[in-house]
Amino acid sequence: MTAPKIAILGLGAVGQMLLYRLKATGAEPLALPRYQNSLPEQLHFIDRCDEGHEYAPIAALPEQLDALIVCTKAHQVVEAITPYWDSLRPDCVIVLCHNGLGPHLELQPKLAPNQSLLLATTSRGALRHDKYRVEQTGTGAQDIGLWCGPALNPELEAKLAQLFEVSEFAPNIEESVWAKLVVNCAINPLTAIHNCRNGELADTRYRETLLSLVSEVSQVAQMQGFNLRFKDCYARVLTVIHLTAENYSSMHQDVHLKRGSEIDAITGYVCRMGAELGVDTPVNQEIWDKVRRLERLGF
């Protein structure tokens, strides 16, 4: 049987890390370019053992793909996939791997009857030294699971599980994404606002704000039926702050480099869901406003 054809769309740090994983697991490192650009001739990946690997990405043919993993920023997902949508097979599996939530709701009405949409998360650190040179800097947890559509054939499911280095698909992937969303809502915006590394948030002057942010997000999650208790969520946030103390969050980098951040898909998504469910989120709303202001004005 022919091995599943899986391609990556979006060659940022996470996209390049997953593209290298494709090659490392014996699959072709297939990729689709953005903006009709050609793919780079060569990519350089530095693994956790500090060993460098150079390899050439292979241009994918959309009509031949069994699965497409979209690794752009959340606000870029629909724009990035639209030029390829009509060329994809009607049963091509779509996997969204980005911070936050929202694009899955935009894509759901566009899916063909036999098309599945999966969500994936990664907490593995990936540092982009330059455009096509990425280093894996962490070994955090990853999850992938079916959000809607028919179950995958066993071979494709096994290959995606291998790619994300999980033993099986998450039974409730949306809850897994919300668990990461709590962490992102607490850490990412504050590091952008205060222009600091993750570890500085352990200072007592941030404690009240962190408590409020986590409390609001966990309440919204619980109203949607997810088993995310405040105590567990707050402990997870403190653990991530400790384990990634020297890191600058992706949102800090986006704001610092004057790129669009994922604030609308992270804090903004929580505030919108809170409004729909009747849960007040005043601290998250204040943080959302501050980051959007920073995006316009800078530090």
C-alpha cells in the first residue's frame, strides 16, 4: 500500500520542525508554498542533540495529498489555504496547528462531506535563527485529534500520530487545545505588554493578574463542558513559566517585530466565547485591548 502523502503549509518555526519530522519518519518532506512563491532550495534544522540537518523540501501536488497540515498563524489560515482549496481532494484531511482557536469554525462550512478536520497542538520550543534555519529548543507535549468529519483510515492516523509523537489521537482534542489556550492567555500577552521573558512572570507583582486571567478562561472553558479546573490550570501555567523561563513568547516576538500576533485567536477568542456564554472576562478584555494597541504603536 502506498504511504500517505502529507504536506506542510506554512514554513515558520513549527512548520519547519514538522517538515523535518516528516523526513525523519521516512516520508517525503512535502510542502506547499505560500503566496505562489517557490519553496526554498534548502532548509537547515538543528535537533535537540545540537546536530544540524540540511534537506530540500519537495513541492507537493495538492490533488495527490491525503493530509495537509496548516502551520501558519491563526489569522493567516483561511488566506493561506484558499488558493489550494479547489485543488485538494474532497477527502483530503486538514490539520490545523496554531495557537488559539477560531479558524476551525471558519473552515467547517467549507468541508466536503467526506472531509475531516483535525486540531493539533505543540508546546515544543522552536527557534528560527533566520528564515530557513530552525532549532528545536524544547520537548514539550503535543496532541492531535479529530474535531469533525469521518474517522481517518488507520494508516493515515498512525502516520499523523507518529509525526506528532503521540501514542494515540486525543479523545477530546478541543479540550486539549483549551488547556493550552489557558496557558497562552496567561503568558503570551503579559510578556508582550511588559516586554519580558516568560520567567519574569513568576514575580509576585504579576500574581493577581495571572490568577484573574486563568480564572476567567477556565470559567469559559467549563461553561462549554470542558473539565478544566482553575487549580489545575493555574498550576500548569506556573509550570510552563518555570520550564520556559528563558524564552520569549511567540506573541512577544510578533509584537516586537511588528508582525500581526495571534491575540484575536487567543485572548480575543476567549472574550468572544465568554460574551456568548454570559461569562464576564474583564481582565482578558483589558489585556486584549492593550496588545492590540501595542500592535499599532509598538513598545
